[in-house]
Amino acid sequence: MITVFRDINLIDGTGEVARPNSTVIVENDKIREIASSPWRGPADIDIDGRGKSLLPGLMDMHVHLNIPMNPYETGKTDCERDERSIARSALHALDNSRDFIAHGVTTVRDVGSHGHGIFAVKHLIEAGRAVGPRIYACGNAIAMTGGHCLFLGIAADGPDEVRKQARIEMRAGAEILKFMASGAAAEAGESPYDIQLTEEEMRAGVIEAKGRKKTTAAHAVNPESIINAVRAGVDSIEHGVLVNEEALQLMLKHKTHLVPTIWVFQMLAAHGAHGTEQWVMDETKKRVRTHLEMVSRARELGIQVAVGTDSALPVNQAESVFWEIEWLMHCGYSNLEAIKAATLNCAELLEIDDRVGSIEVGKSADILIVDGDPSRSIRDLKKTVLVLRNGVVVAKDGRVVDPGNRLIVDPYNPPSGPVPDLRRGV
């Protein structure tokens, strides 16, 4: 199967300038050729790209697809696990996955789920039985007893318990590990200045992950927790709202990525969350300016920033990826830099940049087609025309295209094999 996109504006995700009037050829699931001249060979699908732009599929490095409910609806965030809540959260994850792919997000990193249902959702998507992005999931995040967001994690105290829980999550299917290094402002009775998992505890988990070539992330809001996580060897700091110059310099030295999730803190400062104490809300409102200044400073230093939204539907929507990109631009990023932060930088964080993250020959055909030119007007990113994942169209005009390979059995014309003849009864 050869698909040709002709006369299209190419934004390749590397940060390089857009290339108008380009030709991109996809063969099966791979990008076969990129040219400035017309394609002379055969084509099964021929698409006129005039007035449109072609980009890599967007990525979101901080999501929670597998969430059982809006935790702020009743003021409870310690949702107990049972068979019903785990099943419900997996069903939510399937629905949330469709929202992401409809918005052009072809890869996500799920950094905390309600049980292990996320791995079943990932399997269904990879098998072509459901539509959604490529999912890299940690399963349960690892926190201390009484730690941050335990309804999306599991408690472990001391290096040995962290090491064991890391092994349990990887055995279940985790491709990344997430550690809770600090508190935040999302839960009543919790402070963003809390220090939670220690450097030694996180290091034990990091060693387990690296031993199996997995990546790691740490929820860390205050400077001490960030320094603990960086020294422990984590690959990315999530949020980093109160980071100081010392912590930024250490991140630069260790080549630690930053996933700032700007949008969610702006939302929290503007609207609050049920059950959050007023003093925490007041502190959050003071911190959001510092957060923006920190992201600008990270850019100046050359720290690799990757887009993450903290989307946990229905708390905030899949489309917050567009708002996160715009907040990066508010911090000084150009259109192309912000797009790179939502594509190639994410792939590098996941260590899959040899396969996805940019439009380059030989890479998987994860492609977003939009009307207009996001290199000039970033809001054109929302004008979705087509979304391809592995060369297959999965969304069109903002609507999901359901898979065509589901097994549909006609009981009166059953397939060959041990299937009962329903006409004969039993």
C-alpha cells in the first residue's frame, strides 16, 4: 500500500523550518521517501496537500488514561481498588484513548493508573481491536505510605519495597516507572513542600528499570525533591513548579528531561479543586508565575522539555495538549520549538526516537495532517484533517475511524472450526 501526500507543507518535528510543496510517500507502515519534486511512481492513495501541513503525530508525556472517576467530584482521591473500579477505569481508558487519537496524539506516556487495566487497553489497541495512541505505561505509580495520589499508585517504603514493587509493575507490563518524590496541591492535607520518596528509595527503582532498559519519571514539585530524583537517576522531572537554579543546573548536568505540565497548574490556580485547602490555593496562585519563569530558564539553559498535560479525563481534556503547546510559546518557545517539544523531544525521552517523533525516511508513519500552517499560526494544529498511526488512518476531520478487523461472527454462517451449529440446537 503506497500513500502519497503531494504539494504539502512539511513540518518534520526536528525544529527545522517548514518545507512547502513537499511530497511525502508512505509505504505500508513506514515513511518511504520525502521529496521536493512530484512522485512519479504508482500510488494506491493520492492526497492533494495544497493548503495543508503534514507533521509527526503529537505526543503527550504525562497522562492518566486509566482513572476511575473525577477524583474531585466527591472530595475523595483515595479511591479504593475493587473489581468494579478497575473495570470501570479500563473502560474509561478506552474512551479517553479515542479522544487523544482524534486530536492527533499518536503516542502517550501514562504515568499512573488505577490498577493494571491500562495494560489490557494497550493490548487491545496494539491488536487493532480498539482505536487509540501508542501507550507507554507505568501501571501503578510508586509512592510512600500516605503519599501523593495513591488512587493511581501503590505504597512502598524503603529501598527493598520500592525494588519489589518496581519488579511487580514491570512484570505486569510497565515500560516506564513513576516515583512520587513530593507532595503537590491536588489533595487536601498535602503540601507542595512535602518530601516523600527519598533518593535511596528512588535509586533502587531506577536501578531495576535500567536493568531492563526501561525509562523512569518522578513527580517532583519542590527543589529538594527534584534534586533527590535527579541524583537517583530518573529520566524526567514531572511538574518541577518550585525548581530553583541549583536544581536546574543539576538537571542540565545529568541531561534530565523536564515535563512541566504548565496548563494543569494554570487551571488549578484559576479554578481550584474540590477539597483543596485555601492556603494551598493561595500558594498555587503565587507559584504559577514562578513556574513560567522556570520553564523559560530551562529553555535558556538547553534543558530538554517535553510536552505533558496531566490529562486525566474528565479532569482536563485531551485537547489540553494544544494549550500546553501555547503555554510553552508564552515561555519564549517558537512555534517550531514548541512543536518539537510535542514530538521529537517526547520520543527522545521515551528512547524511541529511532522509530517515531519526526518525519524521516524509515520511521513509522505516525502522521498528522492539518489545515493551514502551524509554523506560522500555532492554532492551526487544532484543524485536524487526518491522523495516521503506523500508516493507517485512525481519525478524519476530528472523528475516530473505527478499526476494520474486528471479528464478526454470523451464527448461521460460522467460520471453520469448533463452532456449534445454532440451527440444530443442543
